[in-house]
Amino acid sequence: MNRRDVLRAAGGGLVAVIGLGAGVWKQVPVLPKRPAPRAEDALGWVRYHDGAYELTLPRIEMGQHIATALKQVACSELRVGWDEVRVRLHDTVVPRVKATVGSESVAQFVEPLAQACASLRDALEDGRQEGLVNVTPRPISELRAFNGDGVMGDSPELVHGRDIVQGRPLYAADIVGPDIRHGRVLFAPVSTDIGSRPLKWNAAAAKAVPGFVALVEGVPGPREHTVGLGILAHQPDALNEIADALAVEWDVDGAPEIRDMQAAIDIDKVLSPAGLKQAVMSDPIEEGAWDGSFRYDFAFAPHGQIEPRAAVAEWQDGKLTVWTGTQDAFYIRDELANRFGMAAEDVRVQSMRVGGAFGGKVLCRAEREAAFLAREGGTRVKVQWTRSQELSQAYHRPPSSHRLRFRMSEGRISDWDHQQMSSHIIFTSAGIPAWMQAGTNLVVGDPGVARGMKIPYKTARAHASYDMVRLPVHSGPWRGLGAGPNNLAIESTMDEAARTLGVDPVAFRLQNLENPRLKAVLQRVAEISGWQGPAPSQDGAERTGRGVACGIYKDHSYAAVVADVAVAPEGTIRVTRLWCAHDCGMVINPDQVRAQCEGNLVWSVGLVLRDALPVMNGRVGAEFFSETPIPALSDVPKMTVDLVESTQAPSGAGETVIAAGPGAIANAIRAATGVRPTRFPVEMSEFAS
């Protein structure tokens, strides 16, 4: 049955009794399609009409200012002024574009766009005013965008910058109208791996709340065995009161099998002489004593984006339109079409600006809830999650447990072993059922967990491997995927290796690095910071120290960071100064690349000192920012970011520095206190003097 059985009048509103069972949700999930962009595709991104240029942004704008960067490419290649190109956000009527993930936008989209704009410019110069243009590929050396012409390398006015300052509507939550109803779907406070459904509730009390519109029963959840209870209201501030008045009691199919999630990923319980199931570096592990062996443990961490996810849905003549802040509008379209048994062309998703995502706004949740409530309520519906929903129902960076060991020979690392236990990232448990994860484990493992485990240092033998366990709190992509924790563990251990030899940590790294670009950023950050060693000292009651780290992100972007910290007698840690050298190839917009680096440095502070999501008895134990805080302005030190001038092809800058910043801070704490941080975020009392 695909329509409601009964919709009956009830006092001041409507109570909808829905007959659509949860079994309508398909058991096989929709998988995202992510085609690589081509110059031919880019012709659909830029057009000239009635004397004006329009750039349809093939990426999602979520504060990384890719709209500004790609507009710089278009203006430079078309040879037109900044105000002559209008930017609009894409919908799913245009040809498919891949999700905005993985710091890929500049690396993959600049050249196709430049090629398309060059061909369009040629056509206009030849007198053509209409019709389709064929792309004539030309050498990169002939593209103005790659020669620093026009506004390339400048920092023009930000696309949407003025709109944000003036409060103009850009986000899904900004959509208003007299016909919009506000919706929410309540689910049992348990993992969606466990079947659950509402058992009883107080409908009379809910109807008595001013602004109440309707209850919608039988709302299918993200799994076929989860069912929710929907609410519709005239104004959003009524939703909390209605939810409280309902006092829903839930029917739950048992309890999580895993309650202590840190114990479930304890690396020392599974450490193997042969390594774990998923190999990243596969040299055999030689038997014998190790010169150093260190364990590092990381907690769950939320994304902490300022904007909770939101979506507006509308049905007209059997077709569905959704406005949403998502990282992949086409995946949302495909998921909605699948869920509601529709043709893809009957679903249109309009992407909106996103108020922070960091890998967390890929799956279809608020969009599906809004679409269901809109269909059953017969009206446009806006669903905006609360902070509590973001924490309890979204996925998070998984916890991980690492054991790193090394042997030295003649001043170099002869043997390296890194074994890790974690949970899934790319194949998130929030979207992939357990039976399918078992298959991906056998075939490819999880590249997100592996990211950053491959060390950039010379070794005679290097081994890195990992395994995963599905946890009741869902894990998934988070900024940099595994790169932050993995590189922090690696760079901490490299510092300990340098201490074993009694050598300077910068000199030790340079001696063991092969990549010239990584060497260059390390040398540069040492220069701009005035590096003269870890420099532990006592400043009154405070202990101070300096640390360094470096890293490569996705084999094409490079960063090195130096950090200064101060540690109070009771153990309170402050990061007092950060220096960063960054190489992402040719820089399109220096201000925005620096902003990305600074953002990653703040995330680095959070990863070491703040980022933790409390979990207990198999569920999230936080509802508000105050219970899982992100770095505050008072935590942010003075930062210096030095961008390497380069003629290399542009690569990503959105996540690179998270491969170096956390390690530098952890190493600075070690220098100041003599104690190696091994649990993150750190327990500051452990560093009391």
C-alpha cells in the first residue's frame, strides 16, 4: 500500500494514520555514482545567453569557497570581468556530477572547466551566439587559467560573501512560505541496526500544543526494521513541545551486542605477528625485540558542523522536488527515487549552500523524512534536525586503537609495524547493512580507515594493516577520513624514534624522507618558525615545548606544521603558536587556501584537546555542543601559513594540514612535559606537574 489509509480531522489539527509499512524500504542500498569530470561535461556548466555568462557550479558550496575558485577560472579563461559571470548552484536536471568529497574539486574540475571556457570563448570570438560548442582540447600551457592570467592567484570578492553578510537566503533552512509545515520524525534512541517502532504515545496531549498540525504514523526509518513517528507543526518551535507531550514509548528488539566500544577495538587483543586482515604495506614482520612500541587510542568524534542538516520537500502531480544542503544531490535523487518507487527524472533535487559538512552530509536522511511527511501531509514540509538528532542519529569519526613499533639500524628505521583496529568509514554503517559490509571487508577493506597509514619515510621493511568491527554507534567519513589519527600516530612515533637516537626531530625526518616536496615544506616550516629543537622550558609555573610533524594527503598535497604549547601545573594545555607550510600546487586563491589551512589547524587543536563524543551502553550520550565541545576562539592561537609557490597542477587543500597539525601539537606536549600523549583527546590531568 503506498497511500495513507486514513486521514481524519482531530480537533485543532490532523492525525494521520499511515498504512505504508517499513518493508517498502529496499534492503539493498543505493550506491553513489561518482563519474570523473570531463571537458565535454564542463560545457554544461557554463553558458552564454542574452549577453551574460552563467556558471552552473558542478560542486557543492559548503564554505570551502569552490564557487569563488571556479568563477576565477571561468572569468580568466573567458577574459571577462568578475561581475560578468553569474554563479548558480546545480540541481539534478543537469548531467550528473560527482559528490563533493575528498578535497577533489580543484584537482579534478579546474582543467575541464578551463577547457570548456576556452572553447566557448573561441566560439564567441568567431561570432557564434547560440548552439552547442564542441570542446577542442588544448595543452595546459595554452590555458590562461594555468598561466596566472586574469584573476588567477588573486582573492576577489567571495561568491555569496555579500549575501551571507546581508542575511539573504542561501541555505535549505532559509526557505520559508505560508504553505510550509515543519516536520520531525521521532525514532527510538537505539542503533538503527536494532529493530524498533513506537509502541504507544499521548496523541491528545500532542494535539493540545499550539501549532500542532498532524501526527504521521509508520514513517519508515533508515533500516527496514526501524519505524518512526512523524510530527507536523505550523511553526518549528512547536516541534519540541509536541515531541515532549507525546511521551513515546518504544518497542525495541533487544540491546546492542557491543556496549563497551573501546574494548571492542582494543588493538592489543588482536595484535598479530603476521599483521591484521587488511594490508596497506605488506613487508613481512621480522621477529625480534623492538626499539620502540607505542599504543594510541582515539575516541569517537562528531563532525561539529554549525548547521544541522535541513531539507524542504514538495510533491506536485506525482513528482517530487527537494531543496537540501547535501554533498551529493544526485545520490539524494537516486535514493529518493528508489525509496518511493519513482523514475529518477520525476525527482528533482536542488542543491543549497551547506553550513559545514566535513563528510557528514552525504546520506539521505532529512530529505527522506521531509519527502515522506510532505506526501502524507499533502503540503510542503521542512525538516531541520536538532543538535541532539545530529549527535544521536548521524554517523561520526570512528574510534580507533593503534600499536606502532620500530627497530633502528645505523641511524635509520629498519623495521616498521603499524596495526590498527577501528570501524568503517567509507562503507559507513549508517548506510551499508552488516551483510554488505562483510562483503566489502573481504574485497577491498575500507580505504578510509587505511588513509594515511602508508608512511612516507624510508625503511628496510614496513608493514601496516588494520581490521574493523561494526559498532552500534554508526561511524563514517570525517574530515580527512583516517588521515588525522593515522598520521598523528605515525608522527608521534617518528618523534620517539628521533629521541631514541638523541637527534633533532626535523633532521631525523629529513634524513629519512624521499619525497622532495614533503622535504621542502618541512624545511620551510622549520625556517619560518625559527626551529632550534623541541625547546622544553619553564616559564614561571608553566612548562612550554615545541613540536613538529609533516604529512602527505592523498599522494598530491603536502604540509608541515610546528606547534608551541604551554602546560599549566594542573595539566591544562594551551596551543600558543602554530606555523604551517603547505604545497598544493598552483594556488588559485591564496586567501581561501590559507583559510583552509587555518581551519585544519583548528581541527588539529580539536583532535588533540577536544574532540570526543561520549558513548555509553551502545549509544551516544550527548545532546548538545556543551557535552561534546569543539574548539572555542580562546583555544585558537596565532597562526602563520606559508604557501609554497608552485607550477605543479593544483591539488586539494581542504584536508591536507590535518595530516600534520595534530602530530605537531602532540609532539609539543611531549617536549613540554616529558610525557607522550597516547589517548586522544588528551586527559589533561595526566600532564599535571
